Amino acid sequence: MARRLVTRARLRAIAPWAALSLLWFVTSVAVGMLGFANDSERVTIGAHAATVSPTFDGHATLDLGAVLPRLRIPTNAPVSIGVNLDVQETDADNLTELLNRDALIASQPDGEIARIRQVIEEMAVDNAVAGAGSGLLVAVVVATVWTALGARRRRELWDLVHKHERRVEHRAIVVLVAMLITIASIFGPGQMRTAEVPPTAWRPLHELLPELSFDERLKSVEVASGFSTTGGVGVIRTAVETYERSTEFYGRLQERVTRVGGRIHQASEGETVALLVSDRHDNIGIDRFASEVAKVAGAKVLIDAGDDSSSGQSWEVFSINSLAQHFRDLKKVAVAGNHDAGGHIEDAMRKNGFTVLDSKPVEVEGIRFLGDSDPTRTGLGSADSAGAETIAEQSERLAGIACEQSDDKRISTFVVHDPASFADTAQRGCATLLLSGHLHRQVGPEHKVINGRPVTTYTNGTTGGAAYAFALGYTLRRPGEVTLITYADGQPIGLQTVTAELSGEVTVGAYTPLPS
């Protein structure tokens, strides 16, 4: 006779574990969701400090304070997850400067969107872990009490409850009424009061400014109606116009790269291409152009020679967020420049997965690198201040490290910000290709042969098109230059520049083979 798979004895044995699992699950979800819904984190977004809070309204809402209107845009996220951004202080000197910054950053939002998404995901994970821990604690407590009572005592309590059914019913009714009164006392008064201010009404941005054209992203933006909206229409118009000019100019540059792609040197089998950038100075608009060059050339490595910011302030990490997002599929090797000093930029690089060179040889994609960040500190418009060492001391120290390497571990690519920092290494011939930025103009490539070994020095022009230390804008102040470096077996074999011109055109330099 076949035995039954499901028996009363088996159900009785499984029931306690099923009940504990259900209790754990319900408690975990309730605690996790409650914690997530009430969580917040203070972060730097764009040019502001901001408090990020998750919502379930399916929108990303920007609260810009009392003067400017609130804005929102659909997130298109699962289960209608949204986010509220309470935008707070900034170091901008005036409202016009602030609006220009915000509009320009908004025209290239991918880095900041990725940062916000990361913050929300971290909140979700943290609260999920907290919920799971709380659920486990409740399950353990219930199981402990259940076991401590024992079967006999549990049976006695069961019999006691059933022998005094009416008394239990009375007590249950009292408890239920008390709970209802408590809930009503908490939530009732707020519902009974008449709202002095009606609920927020939202208007599409294109209805507010019908005379302007809008791209697809702006068409989905809504503005909270009210005095700040109608009274600040001129301010909003200026911001939108700045946004549109920026997206148009840099979008045109990106298209031009595709058109001239046939002139860009294509790597052969077994070769690796790296893209060199330097001196972006907060100009995240140029990242669309630079990433398109990398895509057309099939680059696998990004080399960043520093000065991604203008003063190294915490709010300028948006520049690194943008770089990380646009080059998310590439390995990234970087040093910080003199305008990046202070630690915020290097910290942001490391958090975004950059290999930040720190005087130790490292190998990335088969290329052996050595370098270090600039020791000098320079603010926006301020004089240089000395760091832990001078440029001359850094040059001598790094040369010592490079020259200690054996022939089979020779430094292929030496990266610093200031070309003066590779002077000693170049003179002693201890690296094959020495790269820098800082000068905002191209120098080289210059070739030498020292002790029978080829040495090439090269300084990249400003990628951000910076005339001085600030390049964030809806156009370029100088031509923006990136350089493609081709490697074979980890050794550099050729250079080629690609330049974004002030006119919006793109010029491709001749491919320059390097001596081997």
C-alpha cells in the first residue's frame, strides 16, 4: 500500500517552522519598508548639498527652496519608487551663477542620476538588512518563548482560554476598542482640520514657457504651480535656455565625432587603445564628446591626468560622477591635479572604481603604470600653496621608483599632472611614455633615446576647453583635446589627437607612431 506523502504528523512537524518563517518574512518586510520610506541621506548633488529621501509617487522631485519652484520628472522605476531631493546650500556667489551651474549640470545629468540611484539602492539594502535582522530577532524570541513554555504549559493555557471563552471575548473587545481609540487619536485630528493650503498642482514646463522648444527629457518635467512659479518665470526661462544651448552644442560635437570616425586610427588585433583626458575643470559637457571618441576608437582604458575640478571642493564631485558614468565600461587610471587638492576628488575617484596612482607601479589591461597626484594645491583664482613636497622633490622621488624597476618590469606609462613632475624620469630614461596635462596646451610628442631605450614625453591640451581654471559652460573657451594612445603588448606604439573646436567642428590629428 502506498504511503501518503502528506500526513497529519508531518504537517504538525512542519507547521511551527512554517509559522516562524512567515513571521520572519512579514516582520522583515514591514520593518524594512517602514525604514526605507522614512530614510534619508545628505549627499552632494551637482553644485549643492542635498538631502535624498525615497518616495513611492513615481517621481523625482526637486525642492529648490522658497524662491524657486519645485520640479518633478517621472522616474519610470519599479513599484513607483521615487525620490525627493531637498536641495540646500551651495558655494555659488549669486543666483545667476547658481542657475547657470545647475542648468549646465542638468544638461549632462547621467553622472548625478547614477549617484542618486546608488544612494537609493544603498538605502534599500541597508533597510532590507535591518528588516531581516528584526524579523530574525522576533522569530527567535517567539521560538524561545514557545519552547520555554513547553507542551504541557501550552496545553494548559489553551484549555484555560477555551474554558473562559466569554471572558476572553470581553477582553478582546476592550483591547480592540482601545486600539481603535489610539489610532483615531493619532490620525484623526489631522484629518478633521481643514487644509489651509490646497494640494500641490503641477504644470508641464512646456506650458509655462510655450515660446521655447524642449527636448524629450524636458517635455516630461513638471513645475509646481504657485507664486514662485509665476514670479520666477524669467529665472526659469534663463535656466532652460542655458540648458538648451549646452545640450545643442555638445550634442553637435558628439554627432561630429561619428562623422569623422573614419579618420580615427583603428587598433589591430592584439592592440589596446587608451583615451587620455586632462584639465576638464568641471566641464562635464565635454564628456559626451570624449566618450564618443573612445567608443569609435574601441578604447578600453581611460587615462585621466588631473584637474577635473576647479577648486577641489566637495560639490565638484559631480565632475567625477559624470566621468565615471560616461566611461563606465572602461578601466580608469587617474591622478589628481593641483586644482583637485583637498581629498574630495580623489575620494570620489576611488568610490567610482578609478585606479588612482599613488607612487606604486600597477598593471591595468597589461599596461604598467606609475604616477602620483600633484602635491601643489591651487584654488579657483588663488595662488599655489605647497603640499607635502615640491614638484621638484616629487620628480626626483618618482624617478627613483621608476629606475628601480627591472627591465622586464619597465614602466610603460608614467602619468602625472604637471610635466615638471616627470622631468627626472624622462632625463634618466626610466619610462617609455610620460604623460601630463596642466599647461592647457599640447606639448610634444618629443622623442629621445636614452641608454638605448626610447622615451617619449607628451602633454595633453585642456580637454574641458578651459582658458583658466573653470570650464563649465554651454560652450568652450579653448579647443577641447583628447588623445588616443595605442598599445601593443603593453607598450605604447602610437598617438592621435581628436579636438573639439570652438566652432563645434571636430578635427582629427594624424596618427603618430612612437619609436620602439
